[in-house]
Amino acid sequence: MLSAWKAASCCSGRSNQGTSKMTQPTPRSSGNLWPNDSRFGRRDFLKLGLGSAATAFLPGIAAASGRYDAVVVGAGLAGLHAAMLLEEQGLNVITLEGRDRIGGRVYTLMDVPGKPEAAGEFIGANYARMINAARRLNVDLVEPNPLAPSSGWYYRIRGTNIMPDEWPDHELNPLSGDDREILPNRLLFTLSHRNNPLSGRPLDDWIRPEFRKYDIPQDRYLREHVGLNDETIRLMNVVLHTDHMSNTSALHECRRYAVGEFNRSVALAQPDKPRSLQVKGGNSLLPLAMANSLKNGVLTNKTVYAFEDRGNEVMVRCADGTTYRARQVVCSMPYPVMRRVKFWPRLPESFARAVDQIDYGISIQVHFLIKRKYWEDDGLPSNIWSDAPFERFAALARGENGEPTSAIAFINGDEAYKYDLMTDKEVADYTLRELIKVRPAIEGALEPIVVQSCHRDVHGAGDWVFWRPGQVTEFASRMREPHGNIHFCGEHTALMERGMEGAFESGERAALDLLLRG
């Protein structure tokens, strides 16, 4: 039985709002101008405990028949940052969001004990725009409460339990020499960055022609340039957020780890400051504060299905029958979502190919209530890193005194695709069965409460953009170009940064492009 069951998403479920429960929540309605419209106001923020950032009054919203200077589509970090910058320059802006919540892939699971982050976990030391936004909005940043403890793991590889101290000399360890000391959960990070051609380079060098020779399958790159064997590559693939190394550009992965290296260098240059941060009370509180700062707020439950650029204005059409008019538009939709959207005039052929072909990495999280401390029953560490179907499983120690609050199974990449054929309840049941097969002590100790996935949300796409072999060469240099009066942003269009700071970077660039057009 699943009590307190829900499926959450950045993100999840088969619900078009990304959240489903056995008892469905009723979307908030403004009750004034448009049926089924929702906007986030003061009460919503106070309910989430935002504190001083939530005390500002959210003004009423202009009628849909009015014309705006700009419509921003998407209330994730990229869209919200763009909207704030445009308002600062005196523009009349309305922001539309298809979900019934704010934040996009930044999503704190407030109903799960310990409030784990569904995505957007850490604010890096180099996330200058994001940190500045939090400070301006009086949102408190604190040292991070990690997704799972760094200790207390064991490994389950090819059906065998392996303790960390056994790994260096274990027969299943495929590495040689000093590399045998690298634990399985560190293989992807450590070895993907080895001999990285982008190491120490400017962060936008990944689109330079001289690096196109690395726009090849990642597994081929690891064999030819790093000298890895097939079993090492197989273990690295367990936690890959793309679909498979054979279908992932090595240049994408080199860029990913070069940006991470830069982030670490910024942190090391500030030894008196934390290496990363989180929002006190949950990272979702930052996009909520950003939305609350906008003069016209954010309209939720506004699924945009068409853009019609008439030259002097753009008509933005929503599935609920409303239309919004503006001189210009900022669109932060990820490409897999844009595939279902009509553009008139049509997108240029090269841009349309990018929208059709570029994907996001996928993952599934199943969160559990811990009813019994199963690790006390079998004497094993509480957490498992595995090549089994559940991949990673951990008890989250997010209580005030470090006590376990909930547990999570985290499946990503190639292994996650089969979950598209399951309902959320089937996902939870299947994952629990697989855990019990490997660890019988878990039976009766866990209760599934949340399934979360960016990929399964009709308004989402996946965890983050990834590039297939050849796509960086074909598409990367042109993804930031506007289409008439429509400007595009989102983490997938960022040139320098990745993740949440990449979203801020892209929103800033799109806002500037719009302002320069006048």
C-alpha cells in the first residue's frame, strides 16, 4: 500500500502539472480575470516560510487583452531572471508558467521529511548571478545539507557485495596500478576529467573549431584518449545522466568537467567561504522570491502552445484559450517541450533540427519513508551504489542532528528509459522489489511516498541538456540566435556556465538581446 502517495516532478508523473497524488490537489485560481488562472501571491510565500522575502505585496495582474512590452514564457531561473532584468529597465512584463508551481527544475520536495532537493542541489562558489539574486531578495544562503551522507556506502557489482576497503584488491576491480584505489562512485568524475583538453581553458572554448575533433562518442574517447577498458566504462556509465556513453559527445562531457574544475578553483581561491551553498529552507524559495518581486507576478497553469510573430507584436497562445500580446518574447522552454509548440513564421531549418534532435538526460527518483532502520538488521552500511536496476540507494541524513529522515533510489541515464512504460505506482513497486532482491532486510522497512522525474513532466524535458556526437559541431554556436521577436534562454543555451548559473547566464543574455532591439 502507498499511503501519503504522490508523484512529484520538476518535474514527474503522468500529470501535465508534474504533480499527482491519490487525492489530486486543486490548482489555485485567481478567481478574477480568467477561469483556471493561478498566480503566486503573498499567502503562498508565507505558507512556505520564505520570511522577509515574502512580505512584499503582489499587485493585481493586467487583463489578457492588454499588450505588454515583453512576455516571458517559463518561470524557472532563466525566465524569472530575464523578467526581473526587463522590469528593472522599465518594461511591462508578464511571465507565464505551464505548471501549477514556480521554479522549473529547481524544486524542493517540501512534503518529504528532510526536504530533499529534486534537482538543482548545490549553488557553486562561481554562481555569482544566483548568489547576487538571493542576497538582493533577502533569501538566506547556508552551507549545504547534502542529498546523502558521504560515508556509509557499499557496492553491489555483478551481484556481489563489496565494501569500500575491499575494492582496491577485489577481483571485480577492472583498473590497474594506482587507479585501483578509485572507488566505483568516483570513476565517472575522476576519469572523465583526465587529460581533459578543455582543462584551464576559457569556458566558452568548447564551441571553438579546434575542439570539434572531440565531438565523438564518449566511450570511444575514453578508450582512445584515456586508455580505459570496457568494464571500467560500463561502471562509469551507471551514473551517467545522458542516455549512454556511446550516444554522448565527449566534448559535452569534457565541457561539463571543465566547468566543474573552474567552480572548484573559485572555491579554493576563497578558503574562508563555503565551497557551495543552499537556500535555507529549500532552494525552491529563491525562484518563489524572484516571482514575488515581479510587478505583474507569474501566471501559472499557462501552457503555451503557439507563437505568432506579426512583426510589430507577438501573439502568445495558451492551451486554456487565452492569448497574450507583446512587442517581444523571451522563451525559456527546453527543446523537447518546444517540439510540441507551433511557431509562425516557422523556425529556420537549422534551428528546427536542433529543437528536434537535442535531448536532456533523464532520471527517476523514488523517495521512501524509513519505517525501520534496516541497516541495524543486516549490519551493512545504509547506502548502496550498484549496477543493479535501482543504481543508487541512500538513507538521507537530513535531520537537525544528522538523523535519517527519508531514503532515495536514484536511477539515471540508460537504465531510466524503461520507466517510461510504467505508471508512478509501478515505478515505486518495481524499485522496491529490486531493492528487496538485493537486500532482504529492506522488506517492510520502507514505504514509497514520492516518484520524481523531470523527464516525465509534460512541461519538463530531463535533468540537463546533453549533446550527442556531432551535435556540438552542428548546433552549439547558433542556439542563442533570436527568431524574429522571440528570444531564447534556458540552461541549454548557456555558453559559459552550466546548471543553475547557466540558467541565470542565459536569462541575462536574452534580456540584453531584447533590450538592444528596443
